[in-house]
Amino acid sequence: MPTPIKKVLISDTLSPAAIAIFRERGIQADLRPELGKDKEALAAAIGEYDGLAVRSTTKVTAALLERARNLTVIGRAGIGVDTIDVPAATARGVIVMNTPHGNAVTTAEHAIALMLSLARQIPQADASTQAGRWEKNRFLGIELTAKTLGVIGCGNIGAIVADRGIGLRMRVVAYDPFLTPERAVALGVEKVELDELLRRADVITLHVPLTDKTRNILSAEALARTKPGVRIVNCARGGLVDEVALRAALESGHVAGAAFDVFTEEPAKDNVLFGHPNMVCTPHLGASTTEAQENVALQVAEQMSDYLLNGAIRNAVNFPSISAEEAPRLRPYVTLAEQLGSFLGQLTEAPIRGIRIVYEGEAAGLNTKALTAAAVTGALRPFLEGVNMVSAIEVARARGIQVETATRTAVEGPYASRLHLTVEAEDMPRDAAGTVFGDGRPRFVEIRGIALEAAVAPHMLYIRNADQPGFIGRFGTLMGEAGVNVATFHLGRDRPGGDAICFAAVDEPVSGDLLEAIEAIPQVKRARAVRF
């Protein structure tokens, strides 16, 4: 019986060259960009396809995935996967791929273009001139030479913006928790804390993902700490800046101007920033150049074709590069490595200098490259958008983060295998260890050198406390009063009356108020909510 032809639906506009790649490799590629704007029609059509290629218009929801009975891979021509329900795709065994580097130069150049437009009021001057008013004295701009450019987020795009700013003879300061001093020197930028950047920068440009830690990074309070007359550029993600507060700062004159390519709600048909004379807006054009569109389209077509035809996985955001033969044995260790990394990453607020993984016993004989990528992915993902198990090592290297591994045939403790992960941050190292039991489920077996055995759940509480009477009772009372059910409760200590830890699974997220109440327990030194 002949092998069925693989079918890919392209629901957003994609380069003809990308479509040709699919067809040259024997894959049926149907270009139907009208479906990206019609969720009902897309849901009706998706069932017959093995792959779905999208850009930013198509919304891949859990409901759509329910209808996608044959779907095995989603390819995003671009970096952002916020329009794709990745957990729902993962639950259904659908690989989600992106193209993380295809539009970096284009987005960086757009940020520079907006910065120049702000400095010389080019859009306003153009409108005035074409209206026949010739208001030469009205548009008094500023030179960028010798001004200070503040770059928030110095990854792939931010580093290119910094380089272009240096080319304009600007002084560049950068805030990025993952930017090492050595990498800053190589880029020619001065690494500073956020408050110093806000105080010194004449122009601020944002290049970070939208996460819980970066949402409203330019809040009303942060904007108030900026230099009077500052100009702000956002080509990264809507929601990084408090738009209402920015409008007020523009009205008062504290912020001299702003240029946005992204907005909290898109498409942005009505926004509080619209209409201000010192505001420049573009409709999410950061990746909209011929070169970028071509690059990401070709990349996604090649990646999807490789996966559909031979199972090769590249730039997947929800699965590592693992061969079919080793997958069954390796998969629980991949989960463990990512969980250990995610746990330590969520606890780390200072910049990370290095990540070290030691594989002991049976784990030393596994595909440690995939496990290392999983651990680094987990450690970086709380802060960086687009990090996946394929790109994690490269991302860490680009930021000057040293990744080290070691293998040992012997195992510390009563286990056949063990993974020990250490995250070296500027303030202190943090470490944890885990293993995989016979049931195939990962367990944490050590945190901060303290032994325990704990399976990981989606919502966990990590508490450091003194080993003294009263903690358990007060903790239980607080959880009961808040109506939060404790699913599992694991304790460990270094010695009687010494340092202790509690690692508890809860059935729902814990509020900030409840965390504060837990930290107020006399024996508690620190309480953190972590998610997996």
C-alpha cells in the first residue's frame, strides 16, 4: 500500500517559495489565507491536514485543536507563539515549531527607524508638508549623536539595536538579567540595573518577551523615574508599557515622544495612545520586510517537511530533538531535566552566569545533549521568549552563560540514576537533584543539599524555614482558611533544629496575599509559588 501523501494547510499568507518547498518534497500544500481570519471555516477544514503553517493572524486554540484529528505539527513563520495554545497542542501530541532568528535584523531596523522618526518628528512633518502648511519652525528635533540609548533586553534583537545605536555614535546602556559582564564588553554596551537605565537614558527601546516579570516593566512608577524628555520605542510586545500611564506622561511632557509597533490589544483599532501629537504608531510591522518574510517562510517549510517526512524536529518549542529509538527511555528524564531547570529558574532573580548538570549512574549513559538542552530551556524560559530545547544552548552561549556537564558512573544516594543541576547566579548558586523511579515518573530528591522525595505537580509551593515546632500547624491553618487544598506535602531538613524545606503541591495557584501570610510565619525564611 502506498504511503499516504502528507497534507499541510497554510492559513496565513506565505511566500510562494515556501509553498514550492512543500510541493517539491511531495507534500500537498494548500494555501488558504482567508481561513486565518475565519475561525469557524478554519475549524471545518483543519481535520484533514497533517500540518498547519501560520503567521500571526491565525489563532490556534484548544477548540481548534479538538477538531484537528490528523494534525501532528504546527509551524509558526516567526518567533512569537502567543497565538498558539502550546499546552493544548502538547497535550494532543502536536509539535509546535517556530523560526526564532529569521526576523531579528528586520525588527531591529524597525526600532531604529522609529527612533529616528521620533527624533526628527518625521511622520508629523510629512503630514504637515503634504497638507501644504510648510511649518518649518514647528518641527524642532534632536540629534541622536552623544545621546544615551537604553536597551531593555539585550538578546538577539536588542544586541543588533545596540550595535546600530553605537554606529549612530550613541552611548548604549543595557538592562538584561541574563547579560553577563563579558558579553556586555563584547557588545560595547554598559550593563546597568533598570533604575539606572531609566535615570540615564534619552531614548529607551524594549526588546524583551511578555512574561509575568516583564508585564508593565514600564509602569507608571517606572515612567516617573525616567529622565525628563525621554523618548520610548516598543517593537517587542504589547503590554510591556502601561499605555494609560504613558499617555499621561506624554500629556504632561515628561515623556517627549513614543513610537509603538505593538499594543496591548491587537489589531489596535482604538487605543489610548492614538491621537497624541508626539506619538508614532505602526501596525506591528517589525517583521514586515521582503527579506524577513522570505527567511521565516523558507525556514518553516523546511522544518515542517523534515518532520512530516522523516520525524526530524528542529526549533520545536514543546519537544526536544530525540530519535524515535531512544524516545521511550529518554522522555521521563527530559521531563525531569526541564522541571529541575524551571524550578531553579523561577527562584533566580539575579543574572545567571552558568548552569552545571551532573549525570550520575544510568543517566550518564543517556543522550545527555538532549537532557542538557531540556535543563537549560527550563532555567531560561521564565525570562526569555522563544527558548526551546533546540535553541537553548545557543541562546545561553550568546548571552555569555556557561553551560557545563559532567558524568559519573557512581550515584550519590540510594538511586540507580540521578541528575544534579546547579544554576550559578550573581547573588548565589541554587541547586536541586532528581531521579526517575520505576514507574517512569520523575521525582525531586534533593534541594539545597537537603534530601526529600517529591513528585512535581502543576502548582507547587517551595518554602525555606527553620526546623522548629509550629510551622506545619500554622501553614495548614492558613491553607485551610484560604480554601486551598494541599495535594502532597514533602519535608526535609539538614539537621534537627537546622534549616528545613517544604515542597508542597496545591490544587490551584496561590495568591500573593496568601504567600505574604505564609512568609509572615515566624519560622519561614522564604516562600515561593512555582509552576510546572
